[in-house]
Amino acid sequence: MNVVKLHLISYHFCSEAEKKTTLDQSLRGVLGDQIVSTHNILMNIHITLSGICSATTPFLLLGDVLDCLPLDQCDKIFSFVEENVSTWKSSTFYSAGKNYLLRMCNDLLRRLSKSQNTVFCGRIQLFLARLFPLSEKSGLNLQSQFNLENITVFNKNEQESTLGQKHTEEKEDGMEVEEGEMGEEEVPATCSIPIDYNLYRKFWTLQDYFRNPLQCYEKFSWMTFLKYSDETLAVFKSFKLDDMQASKRKLEELRTSAGEHVYFAKFLTSEKLMDLQLSDSNFRRHILLQYLILFQYLKGQVKFKSSNCILNDDQTAWIEETTKLVHQLLKEIPPEGEKFSAMVEHILNTEENWNGWKNEGCPSFVKERVVDDKPKRPVRKRQAPEDFLGKGPDRKLFMGNDELTRLWNLHADNMEACKSDDREFMPSLDEFFAEAIEQADPTNMVEDEYKVVRNSNYGWRALRLLSRRSPHFFQPTNQKFKSLADYLDSMVSKLAKELPKDIPSEEIKTGEEDDDDNGDNLLKESNDSPSMQSKMVSNQQMDDVAAKLGAKWKTLAGQLEMKASELREIETDSEDVDMQAKLLLVAWQDREGTQATVENLVSALNAASFTQIADNLNDIDTELGPVP
């Protein structure tokens, strides 16, 4: 304290910077003398928070204290650090002390044991999460690096394995139970899985893949992982934990026990614990959860993944099937397996959002409002003309189109006009198309540009009427029309044959061939004509052609332009060559539709050098005649 008094004597004769430096050194000197008294240390730290010394002094004092005290005393000092997290985040201390706090926490984590001081380590991690914002890059694993130093050690020498001996014999020989083993009363009565060294080695080898998932992208390593995983999951699947009473008893013991729950940061890999671990529900959940985390990384889009880290189709399919199996096994593990599986699935889905955030470069969650300093000029609205507003002499609204303007001004109230009974009508085909049929008659000599079918308004109404009253509207056709007027011309020629006889429909000609007696060239090209129907390949014709092709059907497949995938599908569906040939023709018919004609099939047969089959097909078509 004499040192402090000496420094305080000259305190009033110094500048502000010298005053702060003097007080900083005095406090550090007092801290060295009173390091054993936790209460005095905290009081000195509270003094530094009053703003009369440098902003970094509290963090330097905390670092010195935590370096000198044992871990049990550090626990009490760190409680003070946790309670004042809001103070450290203030503008006065955050920029000056965040690096000191981070270094202090990292030094503490290096001194602590992850397996024995798990609670203290967790408190430090939570403190750092509260201190730094989410977008702080120092706390993020942006490049997806793995902790390769986390190695699971187990017995790799089969000669030294003791799995051949039974636990009862070992205990009779006076061997003590290792730390972490279960007592005899906790061993399930149904646990009769034969545990050998081979299963033991494969089981613990999987931890290396969980530690470094990049191995799964290598071909040989993936095959090893696939084999070991199938055997391990088969063991979990064959022996299910059905002892619900034992699980409930363990829960009750945990609830009533006054001590803290024991947590192991590393797996116990003793061979004598293998059968007991397979019967433990918590242990199974740890292993199955590791599988789900690994699968999410392998399937996920990670920005810093190498271009070679890509799964093929077989790997993706296996991962999908295994994921379903793992979730099913989690649901079967007591207690509350369904709830645990749903919770894990929710957490992993949330993790995908964090991965996407990291891939985008960790943008800030706080969106800054863009303030535009430039004053906005008031925009004068241009007044609409009186005619547009309906204030003109005739009070007529102009809609920009003659027809829309006419419709809009039919009635003062358009809603009432739409409800009028006069609007509920639909003209008949003969009334509506009478003028068009009359103009289509060549004797009337009406030029094309003056026909009503060239009017877009008439064409729109004609289509709506045809869709309601004419069956020709929905009949397929191969004829291509350049415009709506050409289509209506063809429809008029069809309707002329169905309308009353007083209309001279027999003289209507839509083509340019004057020697056509019937004047229905367009009707001859329609899809519903008998001549076109006669050219379609029938089922009997396909059966005859398939029987003659036999094993040579692949030669015809090339001419029919069938894909390789379709050929493989045909071979998979049937092993009979005649049936395969029939399936080829059926697939061709389904693809071509109305173009699957006898003529096209004959051309394909001739191109494939099946001339005799093509001639026989023509003969069959001639004998059958047109289809009625």
C-alpha cells in the first residue's frame, strides 16, 4: 500500500495519460501482493471499472489473476467475468478488451481437461458466444476444417485381444471393474450378441471417418466405410433395446440423485465394455447421431469443398436409405425415441440454414437503413383529360380500344349491366356462322380481306362458341394453320355439311383445286377421315411384325430412333424376344401417336433391310381395307 500512496502523491502533478499509467502500475503491484485474496482482487477490479484508468487495465488484471490461481479459484473469478458480460460489450471496453478476453479464454481452455472440466469449458464457450456477435469471423469455421487431432485410441493388435474371455471368468479371477463399466445388475438379460475382435475393430475404425469425412470421397475408403457401417447397423438392428423398465429406472435415478450427470468427452474403448456399450441407449444415440452429422456434410453444399468431393448416384442412394434406417433405429431406442428422433431432425434442418449463411460469406443480420439525404422533389400529377374521366359532352369513357370503349359505355353501371338477363344468351352455330358460310361460297365472290373470319373480334367469339357447341373443336388434327382465319375457314367447311340443306354448302370450296367435286380438301386431311384411320397400325399387324422380327428387333429399333434407355427398359420388362419386339412397336406407337401409320412402319422396315416383312405388312393392310 505504500507504493500506492507514493504514486498518489505525484498523481495530481501529471498529465491524464501519465495519471492512468501510474494508477495501472499501482493496481498491478497491489494485485501481486494480494493475489491470494479473491475478495480484494474483485474490489480492485471494480475500481478499474470507474473509468479513472486505461480501458485495457481490467483485462490485464484478469489475465494475471487467472494465470496465477489454480483452476478451482479460476472458476470463481470467471463467475465475475460472466456476470459483467454486458459491461464488456459496452463501447468503452469492447474494442479495447475483446482480444484480451479471447486470449484469456483460450488460455483457460488449454489448461482445462475436456473430459473432466466439461462444465467449465461449456461456460467459457457460452461466454464467448454472448460476447461476440454472430457475424464475428474469429469464432466461425469458415473453411470447414476438421479437428484431426481428435484420435480415438483402441486395441489394434488382435493377439492382445481379450474378447475371447467372458466377463464372469475375469471377475472370478479377481480383476477389478474399470472406471466407467456397468455393474452386474445393469447388464441386460437379453444381451447375447457374440462380440468378437473383428466387430470390435470395425466398430471403432468408423470413428476415423467421423473425424475426417473427406475420406468418404475416396473410392477405397468409401468401400471400407460402407462395409463396416452395414455390419455395425446390422448389429443395432438385430438387437433392439426393449427393456423400458430399466430405462425408466435410470431416469428416476438421475432425477433423484443429488450429484451432477456424468459426461464423457471421449469414448471408452475397452474391449470389456463392448457388449455393455451396445446395450446402452445413450451410447447408441451417440453413434447414430454421428452418422446423421456425417451424411449431412457429405450431401451438403459447402463453399470450401474441393471440386473432387462429389458423390455419385450409388453413394447418394445408399446415404438416403441409411438415413431412413438410422432414424428408424433412433425411434426404437428407449426412452422417448420418437421425440428424440424428431428433435435431431429439427436441429439438423436448422444447421442447413447456418451452412447456407456461411456459404454466402456470413452477411450481417442487422440490415442498415439507407438514408437518402437528397430532398425529393414534389412530382406534379398530370390531370387526366375530361373525355377519359367521362366528363365530356357525351360523358363517354375512352378505354384505348374501340371495342372496349363500346362495351364499357353500354350501360351507366357496368355491374348492373353484367347482371342483366339480356346477357344470358348463346347464339346457335347456324345463326352465328351463317354469314361466314355464305361468304365462303365461291359464287358470292367475296374477297378474303372482307370476310368476317378475318375480323379478330369475330374470331375470338367464334372460338368460344365452338368450344361450347361444336365437337370438331376438340378433335385432334395434323393440319397446321398459319392464322386463326385459316383455322376458321376449315371449321366453316365442316359445319356447312352439318347445317340445314337450304345453305348451299355443297358448292363451298376452300382449296384451289377446281376439279374437286366435293370441295372438301381440308376434310380429307383431317385426322378423323376413314383414309387416315386405315393407315394406323393395328394390334394384329404389330403382332405379326413382332413374331417375324424375333431376336432381330434391335435392328429395327435404330430406324425407329429409339433411345438406349428405352431399349434397356424393354429388355428388363421381358426376356422373351417376341415380347421384346412387341414392346418395341408399342413404345414406338405411344411416342408417335397419330403418326404411327403403316406407311411409316413400312419405310422403317425397308431401311432396316426387312423387305419381306414390309411387303407382307402391305398385303395385310390391303386385305383389311379401311377401318369403318
